[in-house]
Amino acid sequence: MGGLRLGDAVRVVWLDASESTQMLPSSEGSFDTPIWSYGVFLCVRGMRARHLIIAKEVVVHDRVFHYNAIPTAMVERVTLLKRGDLDPSLLEEMLRKVEETPVKKLRIGRRGGWLEWV
């Protein structure tokens, strides 16, 4: 993650938490829940645990974006897909909004992980 720049399009391969109401599986690998998330790199944030923050959807007209906060300890691999994928002025506004949002609210998410910039 060290070489990523604001606005880079990325694929993040990570392990998510999971739940089930069935019997515990006997295979250790059955507990792994690999996820592939695609988005635009914004930053790494967090007080107790660091999170990789990516914008997953950007609704330019409504000036909102949906973000994903992925615990860095759960990240297996980040692949750079394209450098500088979004307009720099748009990214600056989005990053400013992420930086202004308290970590607690960022984790909980406003309207389910959507943030509005002005």
C-alpha cells in the first residue's frame, strides 16, 4: 500500500468476517471469506486499527460517494489498476470530507457508508 497515490484505481484482495448458523466446519479454510473490492484509493485511517479507505461509487451529480473501510490487517494484496483514475479536484474534495469525518462516524458510516462533499 506504500506506493499508492490519491486517486489510484485499485483491486483489494482481503478477508472479511463471516457468520453462520450451521455447525462449525471441520476445515480451517472454510473460515476464510476472500473478498475482491474495486475502488479508488483515498487514504489509510484509523485509531485502534488502520483501515484502507477506497471510494467504491462516486455520484458526481449528487456530490456523494460510497466508501469501503477495509482493516489493513485483513488485506492480502492490493493491485494497482490505473494511476490517477479520477479528476484531481474531485478527489481533493472527497479526501477533505474523509479527513473531516471523525473516525467513529467513518466506521459506522453515514447512510450506510455514503459521504457527501460540498
